[in-house]
Amino acid sequence: MAARLEAEFGVSSQLIEGGGGVFDVVVDGALLYSKRQCADQFPDENKLVEAIKGGGG
């Protein structure tokens, strides 16, 4: 997913380690995806890229 974000937007992403395999995707302070809130499902990269392009979730 990091490679996709870099290719689409020319930015690098940062992984901040946590526990239990859960993670959030935050862009400019806005939460676009939370694995904990989405029943532990991995995000669809296409939908995530579109949400970022649209400026939010």
C-alpha cells in the first residue's frame, strides 16, 4: 500500500507501530480508515486512494 500511495500522490507514508495488527490511515488529520473500526478487514487500496483524492472518507 505504501508503494501505491507514493505512486499516486508522490508522498511517502509512515508506519507507526502499534499492537494487534490494527492500523489507521490518516491524511491531514482526517481519519480515512481504521482497521479496528472495520471489523479487522484490510482496506481496499482503490477505495482508499479515491477517498484521499476526494479529500476525505
